[in-house]
Amino acid sequence: MHDAADEYARAIDLDPTDLLSRSGRGQVLAELGESARAIEDLDIALRIAETAPKPDDSWRNWCKHVEAFARRGRGVALATSGQIPLAMKEFDASIALSPDNAWVYLSRAALYERIGDVDRALIDYRTSLEKTAPPLTPLQKDRAQAKIQAADKS
């Protein structure tokens, strides 16, 4: 993952206002547990998305999904830094913008599990397996299925 963050950093060096690079690096940094740096990049990405020209519905829709992904990343970063209520708000905002994003449900499930809300975690793990825009990676899918199977056995 550090390699991905480095690649995004090179792209940002070339164009500091590149929305996808800012969002991408922020999300990678969030997954690496580098919350402060992640939030900084994701906040910049959100400002860029907010001010980007949106000449038609396809651009507005694209920006909406970029915002959703950035908010999921912010949720992960905030959860990592112990800011649970704010993390939940970000996950909810992400779902409102892009309800078929499997990744946000997986991220929220992990947070529910961490705070001991197993029932909600299982609901989100199951939901993450059903969503397809984007779907889980094979590794994420295996993780969600393992969590569900472990709960079913207990």
C-alpha cells in the first residue's frame, strides 16, 4: 500500500489539484492508519470536487461518487483516530451519495465490530457482499464471508 501512496504522491506533485490522486492517496493513507495525512488529502479532494465545473448530469454524478469515496476514506481515518461518531456520519454521508458502494459497508461493518455492535456489523458485512458499484475485491469478499461464517458458528 505504501507503493500506491507513493504513486499518488508523484501524481499530486505533477498536479496538486488532481481530484482522483488526492482522493486515492487519502483513502490509501486512511487504510494505512495515517489519519491526519489522510484527512488532509480527503478534505482537499472534497473541496476540489465541490468547486469543479459540472457542465452536465454525468459530471455531477461522477463528482457525487468521488465525494462518496472520499467520505468513506474520511470515515476510516476518523475511526482509526477514535472519532467514532464523526466516522459514522461520514459513512452515512457516503452511503447517501453512493448506496451501492460495497466498500463503505465493509468499512462501517469493521467499525461496528470494533465498538461491539455485532448485529449491525453482520448486517453491513452481508450488505457489502450484495453491493456492486464498486464490488469488494476478492480479499475483501473473503474477509466479509469469514466474519459472517464465524458469527454463524457461534
